[in-house]
Amino acid sequence: MTDINLPVILFAALLAVGSPGPATLAIAGTSMASGRRAGLALASGVTTGSFIWSISAAFGLGAVMAAHAWVFEIVRLMGAGYLIWLAIKAARSAWVGNRVQARALPATSPRRAYGKGLALHLTNPKAILFFGALYAIGVPPDAPVSALVLVILAVGLQSTVMFHLYAVIFSSPPMARAYLGAKRWFEAFFALAFGAIAFKVLTARIG
């Protein structure tokens, strides 16, 4: 336990959660467009994905993916494909523009939002690489199971708070009004951002 610098690990995790990425963009967009309930549900899906990758990396999946590059490549292509789909969806919404503003905010069920968040994070190469590096660098190979559990819970709790805080912030009435007033520009931004991240994922060279 003494070889694990938990504050440093948590700080690295905080930087990862705070940096713009597909999860943050999806939570922001869903919260503004569909409200707090949908945003929190999507954040819960992202959090579940974080726990899955964290547990998997802690108990060796990161090493397996490093040893078998084709496994990582499959996940990477799946993630890029999903991001491209999100970009196309946002671009279509931007093309429609303000014509949908006369209607209520689009309804997204919590179950669908949760599934979207889970799928997004399970196919997010950034999450895979982060948790693999986190346990490879920050946790000694001979760390006891109790130390691994401590890191999993601490990082997971911090991620849960941050992702759900994004949902609360971006679902606030001022943000919702801003979204309705400039829907086309918000959606255009999300389309470009998702497309740029997908391009970065596709052109990245790991190793």
C-alpha cells in the first residue's frame, strides 16, 4: 500500500476526466437537449464503463491488449465508428437548425441514455489507454488485491462525481435556454468535435 501514491493517481484521473472528450461532449449535449434526467442517466452509463475498464485494467486486461495489438485495434475501430455516427447525427441536427425549436426538448429515455453512455465509454480508446497506463505506471505489479480495490473505488468515486456534475451544470435552465437559442451552432460544434476525435483515433499510432 505504501508504494501507491493515491493523490498522484487521483490527480491524473481528474485531468483525464476534465479534458474534453467524447464522454464530456455527450453528457453536455444530452443534458442541454434532453434535460437533467437524461444527462444523469448518460453520465451513469459512462461511469459504469469507467468501472469496467478500471477493473479490467487492474486485473490484467491492459496487459493482454498490449500483447495482442489486434484486440486493441478492433476496439479502436469500433470506437471511431461510434464517434463518426455521433458526428453524423449532430450534423443532421445542425442542418435542421432552429426549425425544431417550436417543439419541446427531445425526449430521451433514461435507459437509452444510459446505454449510449455505456457504449460510448466501452469503445473509447482514451479510456482504455488511460486505465492501462494508470495501473501499469501507478500501481506496483506485486500490489495486493486490497490496494487494487482502493484505487478502483477512489478513481471510480471521483469519476462518478465529475461526470454527474457535468450533467447538472449543462442541464441548468440558462444552459438549456442557450442551447435552444443557438441549437444549430451547438450541434455543429458537437459534429466537428466528434468528427475530430474520430479522426484522431483512426490516425493514432499506438506503440
